[in-house]
Amino acid sequence: MWVERTPAEKRLYIRKLRLRRIVVSSLAFFGTAILVCFIYGGFSAAAKGSYFVPASDILQRIPIAITCGFFSGILCFLLFERKSVLICSKCESSKMDDGQTSCACGGIFQRIEDIKLISHEKMLR
Ligand SMILES: [Zn+2]
């Protein structure tokens, strides 16, 4: 059964989503930066005869690695923008937020950050 979250639970849920978005974006930044810093791309690898950047060239690749990582992180941050999921309080069907709050069953769609799922065993306690 879906019940309303308390304001504290709502803040905690939103904070958790923000943290997840930041962690994913940071991983994209570091992953891209490390790949660009230590691995050659297709044409460069073919020209150099190896996929791995020699130690002497790593230092000069750091600025471009940070730049690529930055754009990768920003792109990831923007793509992970939270689209709200709506849940019908009556029939429990779900959909992405499209501005329509009434369900065909007669129930009302609510944002998932406003409600939480509680098991029937928890309700009986
Ligand atoms: Zn419904």
C-alpha cells in the first residue's frame, strides 16, 4: 500500500537521489579522464601500434583527459535529471510525469517522492 511520506522522509529521498546523481556523474568524469589519459583511441592506437599511452606521454594528456572527463560528467549529470514517476494511489499503476494527475480507474497519480510503499505486514504492526 502506498502512503504519504513525512516531510523528513521526502527530504531524505530527494537527498538520496541527488547524491546518486552526483556519484554517477563523478564516476563518468573519472572514468572518462582515466580512459583518455591512459588509452589511445582507434586511429592513434593504429598509428602508435598500441592502445596504451607510454608513461612519457601521460603528463601531456592530463589537460585533455580532464576536459573530456568534465564534459562527460556534465553530460551524465544533465541526462540523469530526475524525471518524476507518478503512482496511482488506487490501482497502483505507474507512469512518467506527463502533467496528467487523474487515472482511468478514478484514482489520483502522486509523485513517487511524495509517497512510499509499505508492506501489509508493516501496516499491521
Ligand atoms: Zn488508477
